[in-house]
Amino acid sequence: MNVSVIIVNYNTKDLLVNCINSIYECTHNIDIEIIVVDNASVDGSNRVIKEQYSNVILLESKKNLGFGKANNLGAKIAKGKYLFFLNSDTIILNNAINLFFQFNEEKEKILQIGVTGGILVDDKIQETASFGPLPTKRGMLKFILGLLPPFTKMTANESRCINNNGYVEVGYVSGADMFLSKSTFDRIGGFDSNIFMYYEETDLQFRLKRANYCNYVIAGTQIIHLEGASFGSVKKNNIKRLMVVKSMMYYFKKHSDHISFFLFKVGFLTVRVTTMLDPSYSWREKKEYILQIIRS
């Protein structure tokens, strides 16, 4: 088995169907398996998989495990030499999986490859966030103080970053399309199961960097990422906001000494107190957000 494609699903039946169909339609000359890990969906996703896709391996969790832990579950039974973690809100437009496979087969040892990804586009075929620098505490504080441009502007025209060899080393690859060898994934310990959602791909790739692996984005793949579609509306979404800040604080605490994390936490809290003035959130939501920072 060349590649195990692992898709975590949570109430995204229609997106999931489109994603699976695109894989089967566009993937050629490579041996793959598709593993869907369902996080206790109630929208009929499981029924559709059972009725329409007899070749898809379905793992049904009785509760929502989150992104990383569910992917670990899929990786545990995967038979492929490589793992391809793919969001359910993606659509593959060309033989991208084979391109990832060939790149890793040819250059894995030469480049000490950790994770490989591609340049993602949205449904209007405009580039969307495909990679970025590994986050730092200083960088995060600069960002929220407005001293760094919005992430979407920082990553505009990402394809221009790719060198003449067809690839470029990056800090981390978007969690929407992460390709790496199963042996490397197992060696690094998989995703941190303490992170429910957000920053799990960042944490994994930080640990890969620390273990002297490098993460890359390659040219040629064509993958649409309907960013946010699998979470519903992300603007002014307090549930997402709480998840993001909880995971971010865990990430920095995990990879920092006590003193530097404490100083970051104080600085971050001081700046974010201004969100209490945001009329888009209720007072209860504002209080929850500030308390989440304090408890971290």
C-alpha cells in the first residue's frame, strides 16, 4: 500500500462525499486506501459511507475526539507507507496524491522530509493559506498589536515562494493537506492528543523541526480548500475563538520555559482585555474568553 488517506469527519456529509469522489476521480497509478474517522456525526455521514463507498474504511467514534486524536486513530490502522491527512472540506483537482508520493520517494532522505503540502486555493481558485512560519510568542504579540500584517496578506501569492526545483521549505504546512511517511509520524509520536482542535498540526511540525526534519510545500498539486466550511461560519464564532486560544496557550506553554510563558501570558492577557469592548460578543462570551486565557 502506497498511501493511506485519512479524513476526519464531523457532520460534514456533503463535503465528505465531494472530497471522496474527487480522490477517486483524480488519483491514478498509485495504490491508496481511504480511512474516514467519524467524530460521532449526527447528519447521516456514516450511513452514506456504508451505502456508497464499500472500499472506504470507516471508524466510528462514539464521541467527538477532536482533530488530532481522531487522526491518530486512523493512522493506527493505516497500511500505507505514507499518510495523507486531508480535511473533509477539500476537493482534489489533479493527481496530487501521486505527486506527493513521487516527491517523497525521490527526496525524502535527501531533504530529510517531515511534512509535505501543496498550494491550496479556494472555490474561486484564489490562493488561500497553505503554510506559514512556526508561531512564536513574540510574533503573536506583534500580530495582535497590529505590528504584523494579517495572515492572509502575509501568504498572498504563495506559489511565488516555490523555487525552481518545484519546492520550498516552510515552517509548517496547513493541516488541511499533510503528507508524511508513516514511520516518521510514528517516530515523532503522532498528534498531541491533549489538543482538541487548532495548533495540532503546528505542534506536530514543531516537533519534527526539533528532530531535524524539514517541512515542504511543492508545486503542481491542485487542491481546493473551502476554508472554514467544515466549521460553519467562523466570523465572530465564540466556540472557535475559545478553542483557538486554549490550543495556542497550550502550544506555547508546552514549548516554553516557565518564565517566558508567564511573561507572554501576561502580555497577551493585557492586550486581549480590549476584546471586552467588542460588541460582536455577549458579556458572557467575553468573560469566557478572558477566563480561558487566565486558566491556561
